[in-house]
Amino acid sequence: MDALLVALRAMSVWEWFGTVFGIAGVVLTARRSVLCWPAWLVSIIAYGVFFTQIKLYADATLQIFFLITSVVGWLAWHKDKAGDAEAELPVTWTPTRERWAYLGLTLIASSGIGLVFDRFTDAHVPYWDAGCAGISVAAQILMMKRRIESWHLWVVVDVVYTALYATKGAWLTVILYAIFAVIAVGGLREWRKSVSNQRN
């Protein structure tokens, strides 16, 4: 018990903020609530600082992208919600050709980012980190468009991130991403159900 308390005290305050608001963000996203975006903004800023502290530079850089896209997503969802606060925001599947485009761009970007961080920084597991970052970018863009496939990508990346953060001893973040993975499965089910309801 004492060892657990010591470990909890040693955790970065930035990791705590990122965790609490990250959980709020993913739960609100699954419910398609516009309030998910301000929650994400707080989590993103906190994790940007934390990832820099533990030398996961691809993840730290990724937070800049998330910051910008969260503002854009917030505005887009708010606009779509305007005039009917009780209406559910519609979700759709991604066309097949577009899926292949996302896959190709993600592979190219991840490889390039991994190479840069491998050669020019002291990044920990640069290619693993960059691959997760690349998938996260694709998932975020798809989420902004309210595409169901975003949840498939979040499930995959959350599981991989759980293992990555375990290698860094970031146990609070390990717990967070394990929770993210579970909620992402629930979000996927919820959005698929919504598509069925829209068709009916």
C-alpha cells in the first residue's frame, strides 16, 4: 500500500490532468456530445507537457495536431448541432477508396516521422511511437467527420499505446488507455447502432 502511494505521488500532475479530462472526453465523444471537445483540449495540453517530460516526442508533437483539430471539430460539431440541441449528430461509414487513401498516407507519414525521430532525437522506440501517432491522426480526422471507422482505429491504437506506456512506467496513462480501449469498443457499438437507426 505504501509503495502504491509513493508511486501515485511520483506521477506528474500533467499526467493526472490528462487522464481525468481524457476519460471525460472519450465518454462524451461516444455519446456524440459537443462537450467532448473542450474536455479533449484540457487533456491534450496536459499530455503535450507530460509526453515531452518522458521523451515521447512523436506523441508530444501529435498533441499540437490534436489541439488544432479539436478546435476545428468543436466548431464543426457545434455548427451541425445548431438549431436543434436535442438532435443526434449523424454518423456514416467511410467509402472504400477513401479508406485505402487513409491507409497509404498513414503508412508513409508514420515511416517518415519514425525515421526523423530515430536519426535526430533521443526518442524512445521512435518507430513504435510514430506508428501510433500516425494511426491517431487518421482516427482523429475520421472522428471529426463522424466516421465509424475512427473507433476501429482508436481501439487498435489504445491497445498498442497501453503497452508502450507500460515500457515507460507511466502507469496512470496505462490505466487511462486501457479504459480508452474499452470505451472505444462501446463507442463503436453506439455509432453502429446509430447508423442502423438512421437507415430505419
